Amino acid sequence: MPSQRLLVIEDDYDVAEMLVMYFTSYQYEVFHADSGLAGVEMARAKYPQLILLDVMMPDIDGYETCRRIRQMTLTKYIPIIFLTQRDERANKVKGLELGADDYITKPFDIDELRLRVQGAIRRATRESLHESRTGLPTGTLVEEEIQRRRYLDRNYVSLQFGLEGFKLYCDVYGFMAGNEVFGFAARAIQQVVTECGTPDDFIGVMEDHFIVLTDADKAASIEAGIKSTFAEGVKTFYTFADVERGGLLMGAGTDEERLVSLMDLVPINAPV
């Protein structure tokens, strides 16, 4: 199973280092930003499955950071847990009104925090809001975003991508390896959309298809970037022999011997 991605936005170096080391030991992929502005950019670039957000920071505070993350279509569905030294009810209410999912007061019990992180990610997955392998929005979140674009954004286009050769790859390498590839495909799409798209772009998963909602004038460059980024990176999920021959050799030594090309992330012409 791909590692769950966690973003820590915390300016206190000691606290941040402790959180990074602790969650890394539990097999999380942890990113750290030491300011609110850096955190907003990293949330868009890395698309974590959950954000731990300190309230008191030197540039913009946690509330403004949360507001900006919630304003961007690409990041607005990511669960957020506030970390703060404040315990006043008004501050908690303010954080929750801005879209935070939970609120924990410093000093906190690190094991309790880990359980809250697990719970927030699990709830999003169990409620079919986030796809378990990628953390991307799915189900009703995707449907609602598509409907919103239809009424409010006449210049948007919907791009859909599928993994060609994915089932056969899973048959040969196993479903655990397949999950790793699926997670990589999501990261490749996120990377390209972050570099070539806009903060209002959207990425989601429906069944085994990826959906990108973007401006019409960005579509061609995003599609080309996704295909090339995936084609280069997917080679690391095959053996050296498979990469050298250009695919999977099926039925070797028989009359039905054939070479199946390496997986490709291909556009799907399915209107949404």
C-alpha cells in the first residue's frame, strides 16, 4: 500500500522535527513547511492526505493558511488538524468554521495525535470522499465539483485517464505492486497539474479512472505532460529485463508468446 502523505506546517523546529521523525517511523511520507505561505504552496504541490497546521506562525497565521488552502479547488478537500497552544472555545470555533476537521492543544500526547490523524484519514475514506490508494477526492466530491463547473465555469474541460495494461500488470506483479503504481500515477498527475495548471484545477478518482478538471487552454500541455511523466517513471515498477525488452513477455516458449507493452496512462474519451 502506498505510504500516506502528511504535511506538517509548523514554525517551531523542535516540534516539527519531532512530528516528522515520529510519523516517518509509522511509515508516513511526511513533508514540512515552516511558514503559512510555504505550507499553502506545499499543499498544492504535494497533495497530502492530511495537514497538521500550527496556528501561531510568523507570516500568516494558521487560520489564514487554512482559509487559503480551502479556497483552492485542488486542496480544499484535504483534512486539516489544527495544532495550537490556545484552548479558548472561540479559537476552536474559528478554526472549525474555516473548515478544520479537528483541533488539538499543545502540549499534546503524540500517540493521541497519531490516532486522530488515522481517524481523520479513515473517515474520509470510509465515507467514500477520498480514494484509499491516493487520497484523492472520489464519489460525491467529484460529482459535486463537475456539477459546479458546469454551471459556473464555461471554459473548463474534463480530462480522464486510465491505466492501460494495469490488470495484466497486477496479474504478474501482484495487487500490492499495482497499488504502488496507482499511487504513482496519481502523484504524476498532481505534479504536472501543479506545474502546468492553475490553483483552481481539480483532480479526482472515479473507479480506476483519474479525472482532471482544468481550463481549456491548459488541457493540451497537461495531457502531454501527464503521459510523458508517467511513461518515464513507471519503468521503476518493472524488472530490468522487462524494461529492456519493452514490456511483459507472456506465454514465453509457446505458440502464444507475445510482448505486452509497459503500462501507459492514456486519455479516455468519456464525457462527464
